[in-house]
Amino acid sequence: MRMPVLFFGHGSPVIALQNNVTTQHWRHMALRVEQDYGRPKAILSVSAHWLTRGVAVTAMPVPPTIHDFGPSLPKALFDVRYPAPGSPDLARKIASLFAPVSVTLDTWEWGLDHGTWSVLCKAWPDADIPIVQLSLDITRSPQKHYALAQKLKPLRDEGILIIGTGNIVHNLPRMDWGNQNCQPYPWAQSFDDYIVQAIAKGNIQDIIDYETQGESASLSVPSPDHFWPLFYTLGAAQPEDRIVFEPRHIEHSSLSMTSVAWWP
């Protein structure tokens, strides 16, 4: 049965230590995948936190848990491990799908960064589904990210769950760190609304051309790394998929937790 596609607004890595409405939604999404579509044979994750020149994919049998954040965060976060197996076979399959684009099969340098494991430790806490991470090639335009992602569509029919993990709105310098549930900035809400509406209507080009939104775009996406994973879920989705936005809110004024599911 064809697998869904999921985009997670992953927020702060500290969410891995929390139990809240967002993490409960993530777990519910995972349970629905298994109940309605079957257990994924593997998960392909596109995280905002693996930036490369050229395309790479993890190809080690046991990817390490990477704690790619500063020492100011709680020690308990550095103790988190997500010991899921890898899948060298899936890595090679992705490389073949992307041909003639060259893909580096990474057997030692990367692993599972917090963009992946902070979500999956809540969605699939048993860490027993093989995980492969795909890098974000910083030399590619939004249009080229989307075009590359479209080559991933066949994986859905082979039992592979494709996830993106980033944020539609991600402006750390403007965040109100002291108040998680404060009102979002008008520009943050406006941009989140714009992207959600474009996804719902299937207006992919409006999302690719997000910079046309001017100040709301430049403030919401001051750097594109957290926005790029969205293109990989959009590219892997099918027009007939049913789109659900849940959860859908903004934390700390400028951090969108909006998640999107494309259900076959």
C-alpha cells in the first residue's frame, strides 16, 4: 500500500524531552500510518540540519545519533540516543533514482541529526524502523530541490515513508524565548497562512516563489535551510493525496510548528 508523506515542524531540539500537544500529534500521525497503511519498511528523512555541496545520503548500517547543537541546552538532551538501524540498500536505491545526479553514499561522516531524531523519538519511540537521511544540497534552487524530490515518488509504493523536518517560519533572533505560547508576529502568521493555503490549493509554484511575499518571507525564512525540507515532501506527494495540517500553530512568536500530512 502506498505510504503517506509527512512534514514535521520540528521546533527546538528540547522538544525531544517534552510531552505536549505537538509531540502527541506526531505520535498520533505515526500510529495512523501503521494502522491505515502498514508498518514502513524504512523511513527517508530530509532534515534542515544536513547541508552539503552536492547530494548525499546516509548509507551506514547503524547511523549514529548526532547532537548538533550548543552546550547551553540541557545535558539530558545530549544523553538522548536514537539507535535505529540504517539501510544501505535504500541509500543505493535513492542514488539510482536520482541518476544522472551524482549522490555520495555516506558511510561514516553524518548520521541522524536532531532534526530527525527529535521528531522520531516521539513519533516512533522504539527506534526499530531503518532510517536513511538525505542531505540538502545548498547549491540547488527551490525549483531544483522540488524537481529532485519528485524522483522519490516510487519509494512510497515500496513501503518507504518519506518525511521532511524543518519549519515554515524559523527566525531564531526574533523569537520570544521566554514565552512559548505568545502571539505570533503578524508577518509570521501571514507567511504561515500563505504557505498553508498554497499547499492546500496545490499551488506549488507559489511556494517555490515564496520570496515574492517580500518582508513576511524574508523575516520568516531568513535562511532557507529549514524551509527546503518542505520541497521534498511536496515533490513526493501526489495530487490525489488528502492534505491535513496538524498541529498548526506558531510558538515563541516566530517558530512555526505547522506539520503537514499527505494521506493517500
